Amino acid sequence: MADLQDDLHATPGVDGLDDLDELGELVEDPFAATPYTPGAAPLERARALLAAHPVADGYCGLPWALRRLPWYDLELGESDLDTDVPRLREGGVGAVFWSLHLPEGLAGDRAVGATLEQLDLVRTVVAAHPEGLRLAHTAGEVADVRYCGRVAVLLGPAGAGALGDSLGILRSLHALGLRVLTLSGASWASEAGLTRFGEEVIREMNRLGVIADLSGASEQTVRRALAASRAPVLCARSAARALRPHPANLPDDLLAGLGAAKGLCLVPMTAEQTGPSLRDVADHLDHVRALAGPECVGLSGTYDAGTAHPRELPDATGYPHLIAELLRRGWPESDVALLTWGNIQRVLRTADFTARAARQRRAPSTARIAELDG
């Protein structure tokens, strides 16, 4: 990734595109100031911070959860779900990734078809709730949706099985809006690591701007993906294994490697992975921040994904309380702003820049798994 990083650092204005007007001059961000009274209580400060820097939630299982409901209204509120527009607003959520993951047992053509159905469902749901939700694909679109007072919905992660081992299907899914793909559960991303076809998948994802999700992947796959990808990778649902020995959590050396590669670890709000209390989640955030750096940690609600949540974080309305806990622990507001909003924006911007650069020097890949892996 080093050669591309040189290009990134040499290109002026990439990290500040959202702050420029049409003439290239810096414009004031109306959300940039943190309107709180000095000496205010941590919860009041947290709510003010989230008004300026809302949560970009890295994982929500809502699409599959909606399939079991005969009727729902996300703008009015839905008690049978963890996620609806009123709770997203109360929790200070400005963007959310809707997972396209499938239940275990779906593979091959069935997985491809079910993923397409999920994509269609998401588009239908967002179109039916225009006052609260809006689809977004890039960092700029996410910011635009936020300024319009809606919650931005991004598509992904999807499972690797959705590709059917076809790069053409990957391109089709990207054209339909897919932005994150999980690199686990495929023959080309196994315990042994990435195969030659797996590395070709990474290169094509970089060319398209699809971000690699390494949660649940083997350690060898994580290491190889960090080395092979020219765009930042993320772990959509990974906490610190040193604090809780869950297989999807990352050991300290991989957290440090993720930070060195400027990737992003999204800590999940699940009792199984992070513990039964809000303080447990904060402990994981402290640990990841210390090892990977404040630029490489984010939040993953993991709501409506069939998992139990910490007592104080039953749904998205708990985010202000989590941010208040971090402020009590001495997190500077600049690090909180990166945690909630800035880091996701950076990864989205960099993935888009990497894709634009890659498309200038690389044509769409026509490689087949039988050719590369035999």
C-alpha cells in the first residue's frame, strides 16, 4: 500500500474536498462547532458533540430483519425492531451501513439471488421513507444527506458468497450500490489466506471502490489483505481479543497492523464480543485506540442482527451515553469526532480516490477462479 500512500500524500486537497466550495475556497462547516456550555455535564457535552459529529454506524442487520415483518413504518417507529428513524435521531446517528449478510447455508446461485433481493429491499425501504432516510455511496453524498437532515444509508457489507466467484458479479453489485464486502466464507479467502484469485478480488475491489471487511476472516487472510490492498480496509464487527476472546475479535498485533495500514476497526455493541455493560464497550474502544490509534477506531451498533446488546446500549438511542463515558475517561473531543464520524469519512474518501486512480491504469479484470486457483 506504500506506493499509493505516496500518491495520496502528494495530492493536495484530497482530505479536504468536503470543505471546499466550487471556487476551491474553504467554506465553513455549519456542523463544525460544538455548541455546549463550558462545564456542562458529560451527557450534555456528548449530545452537543453528536449534533456536530454524528455517529456513522458500521453495521446494521435491518434488511434481513424486515423480511419477517408483514408491515412496518420506520419513520413512525417500529417496536419489533432495534432500528427506526426516531431512535436513530435520538441517538445522534447520521449514517449507517445496512448489512446484506445472509443466514448460514445459502451459497452459490442462492446466495447471489438472495443478495440481489436484499439490495432491492433496501432501495424499496429507503424510497418509502424519504423524510428520514436517503441512500448514499460516497463520502460527499453522506455529507450531503446529513446536511439535508436525513440519515444516510450505505449498502454493505455483503458476504463473499454473494459474488459466486465471479468478478463480473462483483462489478454488478457495485453498480447497484454495494460498498463493503466481507472476505470470509469463500474458498479464495480461507484459513490459509488469500489465493491468487482472492488477491485478484482485492485488486478489483480497489479499482471499483468496494471496501474490504476483514471481520471473521482468518489471521492469514487479514495479514495478506492488509499487504495487498491499496485502499484502507475495515473490520466491521471486531473488538479486542485481549479483553474478550471471541474469534471475530482481533489480537493486539493485528490491531497494530490495522492501524499501521490506516484501516478501521469498528467495535461492535454486542454482549458476546465486548461484554454485558457500556463500560465494557468503552474498555474495548480504549484498547483499540491505544494500539491502532485514534484515526483507526469506529462504532458498529450491530443492531437487528440477532445478537444481545449491553444493558445500557439496547438500541441506537444509547450512543450519547457511550460518548459521555468516553468523555469521562478523558477522550479529547477531537478523538471522539474521529470515532463517530471522521474516520468513516476518511475511509470512504480514500477508497473513492484509490478507485479513480486505479481505473486510469487498470481495465476491468476478466480473471476466473479456475484460471488462477486451478
